[in-house]
Amino acid sequence: MRDVLDELMETWKAGETAGVATVVATFRSAPRPAGASMVVAPDASAYGSVSGGCVEGAVYELAQEVVGSGGPVLQRYGVSDDDAFAVGLTCGGILDVFVEPVSQDTFPELGEVAADIEAGQPVAVATVIAHPDASWVGRRAIVRPESFGGSLGSDRADAAIADDVRGLLAAGRTATLTYGPDGERRGEGMRVFVASYAPKPRMLVFGAIDFAAAVARQGAFLGYQVTVCDARPVFATAARFPDAHEVVVSWPHKYLQKQVEAGAIDERTVICVLTHDPKFDVPLLELALRLEPPHRPAFVGAMGSRRTHDDRLARLREAGAGEDAIARLSSPIGLDLGARTPEETAVSIAAEIIALQWGGRGDRLSARDGRIHHEAD
């Protein structure tokens, strides 16, 4: 919806109704990702795309029908019968498209959601797109990191999706989730499309070493926008870090300072310092640990042995770092998983980040009772 939000808001503010079609799931070689949208305005003009041209005509007509009937529809388009051309996607892909009427009556929260998106504030919209009880279809909840508004239809369903949607929102991911009719996690019948509107959280990996390549791979897998930074151009190359979104040659503390000044560091950012070289580590960590909200990172961790850790703390104190700042440092980085290889170590680092984000303790779930999911502190 982000790409067509301006056009949609024109109709919404005018008190009229638009037909909005959104890709909610894709299979095989579908041309557009989940979240791609088309808006059909009251004057019959169309904005956006759900398929890059394959089924636009059929979706356009369905959007107009939905505005007339007032009822949302979940429609599948793809190669599912004998005539590939008749179903639209000759490339072999399959799209699930949810088409709904959007107006101030059907989506009164849209103005606030649009304001959050414009301001870069994370917000997610969770919409029931399929349910055995047709009256549930189209119900939605607005989920923010610290609030939950609206309802899918029951307290149990709302409680179930609140955990999952906040997880998707934290990673900036859009997805369709499946539950039982009343939000049961082990069941089918209710499908909920979650559109997350948030920039991906950033992972800054300092130190262009083999461990950094594995950490960058884990970070990208978890949904982070990953940057690898090192002052040594011979090591900091895109070829060595294919999973990173960006590889930067710069002194680490200078790069971090510029990112702070640019407003590119926030309270979702995680920083992994893997160089274990004091001339790089100490200026970088001294800066990272004294940052204040809204630029204080969610996580600052540093790799090294116990001896390296003790030496690093002494140097940080000499550089003027206070005890409160030092207490925010995760060093040695990672959870105790017995990791030895770069890949295993990257898993232990990722596990610590996840545990701190959601309040986990790193215990074996089989040894614990009570809820599996935690609320973030």
C-alpha cells in the first residue's frame, strides 16, 4: 500500500470509496511480492500494480465490483487449470489477491496509519482475509510497538496475532499468517495478512573477517539491513560479503558518527564489533555506548577472549566511558551455545540479539513452563 498511499488518501480524505487490491501471498514465479497493491479510484483511474500486467484487467474489474457490493474478496490467480492464458499468469506463478473497499467507514484508522508511515514510525495493519465466518473477513487491527488497536473478532485471536505481528514489525516484514478460527496456533481456517510499514532495522558489523561474513548472513536472514564496515580496503569488499547490503571502507568510529549525524541510527539498530583490535574497537565502542535515545542502539556487542574483554574494559574506562555505558556492552558477544565455527558463532550472536529484544533467557524451552513468547522489556 505504501506505493499507492498518496492516491488512496486523496479518495479517503474526500469521503469516497476506493477499491484496493493487495497481493497477500505468492507461489513459484509470481511477478510481484506480497504487499504490492493497486488502487481503483471512484473516477475509474487505477494506480499501482499487483502482477506487472498479467492479471491487472481482471483485478481492476474485481475492485470495481467490490466497491459496488461492499464485500471484500480473496481471489487466487494462476496456472491452475488447462488454459494458462485464461487464468492470466502464463509464467507459472500464483497470486493470492485480497480486494476490499476502503473508505472512512471501512478503514477509519487509515489517516493515522498514513501519518505514521509518513513520519517513519513503525506500524502494522493486520487484516483477516479468510475465515469460516464471513463476518470476520475484512476485520483489522492496527499494531504498533507499544499499542494495539481494533480487533480481529475475539480476545483470543487478538492475543495470538499481537505477538506475531510485533515480531514481523520489528523485522519490517510483510506476511500472511494462518490460525484456527479463534486464533488457535495449531489450526487452520483464519488467514491474517500483516502489512508492516517500517524501515528494516539496521545491523552494523565492524571488522571484515570470516566471522563477519557469517554474522552478516544471519543478520540478513533475520531481516536486518546489514552494513559491514572496515578501514582496510583489501578486506572490505562486496565479494567477501555477498549477504551484506552494503560494504563500507571507513574508520569504524568515523562511519558511526556520520550515521548518527544523518539520523540513520535508532533504537532498533544492532552493532556487532568483531575486530578485537583496540585501535578500532575502543573509539567505536566509546561512541556507541554513550549514544542517547533516540540514537541509542538496541544492542552493542564485541567479540574477543576474556583477556581481550578485560583489556577492552580498561581502555574504555581510560577513554572516559562511565559504568552505566559499559554495562550496556555485551562482551564477549553471543550466548553460550558451545559455538566454535564462524557459522555457529553467528548463530550464538543472533540468539543473544533475539533474546534481548524479546526478553528471552536462552533456556531450553523443554525445561520451562508457561508462555513461550515473551513481551519486549
